[in-house]
Amino acid sequence: MTKPKPFWYLRNWQAWVVLMMGVVTALVIQQSWIIALGVIGYLLVLLFEAGGGGGSIRLAHAEQENRTLRAEHNRLVSGLKEVQARSARLEAENRRLTQELEALKAEMQKVKG
């Protein structure tokens, strides 16, 4: 579970930008009620973030985890290929040695008999 962050609503730069745009607009057109729209915009930005709309950080973490998992997958697949190649080499060596052993047994039988 994530650790609670006090005053998280004051750390959202997008909400502050929306609020400042409302203040600047109110100053430019000299209508003070426009500031209320800035406050509403501020609250909407916070609402979207709290509801999951501000998922850029979660997306970045998911992408990083995806890259990590892909790297781990590639590492495991290459390790598996190395093990398979080693196993194939050992099997070939085993067959070759078995054939040599059979040939030597046959040669010993000829010498004995």
C-alpha cells in the first residue's frame, strides 16, 4: 500500500496552472467571477488525478516494469538456449563414445574368439 502524502493537492502543478489561468483571465477581462472557474478547474484536475486520470507516473512505472520483465525474459530464454545447446553437444558426445565403446567391444570379441 502506498504511503499517504500530506497536502498532495498542493503538489499538483497542473491544478495550479489551471487556477493561475483563471486568475490571469479574470485580471485581463476584469471580471472577478472568472476566478471561480479557475477554482472549479483546479478541483476538476484534482478529481481526475484522484480518480486515476493522472496515471502518467503509474504508466511510467508500468513501462519500466515491462522493460525489466522483457530483459529478464530475454536473459532466461538465452540461458535456456545455452542449456539446450550444451545438452545437444553432450548427447552427441555420448552417442560418439557409445559407438566407440561398441566398436572396441566388437574388436575385443574378435581378438578373444
